[in-house]
Amino acid sequence: MSGPLLQVRDLHVSHRIGRRSLPAVRGMDLDVAPGEVVALVGESGSGKSSAVRGITQLIRPERGSVLLDGTDLVGLRGKALRRARRDIQMVFQDPYSSLDPSMSVAELIGEPLIVHTAQGRAERRRTAVEMLEMVGLRAEHADRYPHEFSGGQRQRIAIARALVLRPKLVVADEAVSALDVSSQNQVLALLQELIAELGVACLFITHDLAVVRQIADRVAVMYLGTLVEQGPADVLFDAPQHPYTRALLSAAPVADPVVQRSRQRVRLTGELPDPMNPPTGCVFSSRCPDAIARCHEEAPADRRPRPDSSVACHLVEADPALQPSLP
């Protein structure tokens, strides 16, 4: 795997609420390499969608940089930003609302080509048919309309539309959460195959840890606008370091009822804090079952228990038992 295609550094995103500013993302650092799937996970309200909007420049970040193949998107405007957006495409959560019901499948897939290329109608149609076949549909589907397809088929059409420009980065925002389990598995397998074949980078936003385990190469865990842990998916699932990550994993059910009954749950108290008034020190300190005095006073810097992982937790430094041996 080559160096990162997407490099996000010190990203801060806020929303205006009247005269007040609501901080949604606080100092995010994130890398995604070509051919790699990085899953961004966290409970509702953690800032995942705001981070995506900041990365794609749908919201102007307060500060920070978003480098895509060496170009900082944050400083771009007008035509320069439009050209850069050709290399970033999105697959949205709901295939029932993300596809215009008045347009045929060929028109839906070909629409990005109108915006970003000089292809004529006939060439756009040929390209749309090629993309349909690439996602497992047939040429005769080109003249049908979204209501004639199942949810899984609609999401395949959405993937075809996202990939028709051969982007460098695909952002999938809860792309399978509206589908049944069988359709989820098929769409995830297709997405993995196309990412590997085309060599695109993928930022996959989800709250479903079963999906993360299936598709992700690396995982970034977000809480109250802050990335609290990052690392390879297998390492993070097998040996989570941050208390919040352990709580998320312990809440996810497993298929084996014997294992499920014997698991030790990490139970969090209280609700997600008000983003307008976050806890002092560590953002997770008000709910952390392992918090010490330092957690309430000082925000933790990123620690690296492994060369390929980072954890923002004082306990990783304080408790040697939390630090796995380096490979």
C-alpha cells in the first residue's frame, strides 16, 4: 500500500446556531491510502457527518488542511474546487432518496459526466452501460427508473454513479444501513472488489461494527468531535485500547449465544455531553468508567502503543498493561 492519498490535519468544523458556534470536529488527523478502506465510527452526535462535510468542503472548516493527492482543498474556490471534486465522489445512505425518480438509470449514472467531461450523449450512454455491468447489472437496465429496482440494486446504481468519473476518493456515508442483511453483504463485497480493482481510497462512515469488521482495513473511532483511537481493524477489534472503543465493541452483539452471555459489558453512564460545553480535560472523562483525576484536568495527546496505531488516552501511558508489545 502506497502513502496516503487523503491527509487530514488539525481539521476543525463548527456550525452556526444563531450567534453561537457549535464545535462539531476538533482537531482531526486522518490518512487514507489508495486501495484502502478506513472506517470512521462513533455513536450518533459524535461528529462523523460533520467531518465528512468538512473533508468534502460542503462545509468550510474553521481551520486545518485537507490534502487530496497533495492539493489542499480548504483553500480552493470556484472552478478549482469543482475540478478537485471530480476526484471525490459520495455514496449516500438512502438509495431511495439519493436517486432522482424522474431520471433513467443511464441518465443518473451519466449526470456526473455532463458536469465534469465533454462527452456527448451517445458516449455517456456507453459509459453508463459499462458501469452498470461493472456493478453487476445488465445493459437492458439502462432505460429503467429507480422505482423498478430493489434497495440493493439501487445502491449498486449509486455506486456506479460515484465511480463513473474514476475518482481518487469515495466517501460512503452509511451506505448499507438502509439495506437488509443479505443486500448489505452483496453491496459490501461489490464495493470491496471495485475499490481493489480501481485502486481508489475509501472513507466509510458507519455505526455498524459488524460492517466495519467486514470491509475496513483501518478504523478511526470518534467521540464528541475528537478521534480517540485509530489502528488496523484486526488490532482494534482484538485489543482495543481506549475505554470508549472497548465500550462500543462490548455493546455489539455476537452470533454465538454462549459467547454473548459470557462477554463482559463495558457500561457507560450518562448521556453524550453538550458539544457547547464539553468536559474539561479528556472529552470522554464524564462517562469513562476508568477515569482518573488527570483525565478531568488535561486533554490527552495521541499515544502510539504500536507503530500503526494511536490512542488519545492518559491510561495508555499510565498503565503498562494497556500497552501491547511491539511486533
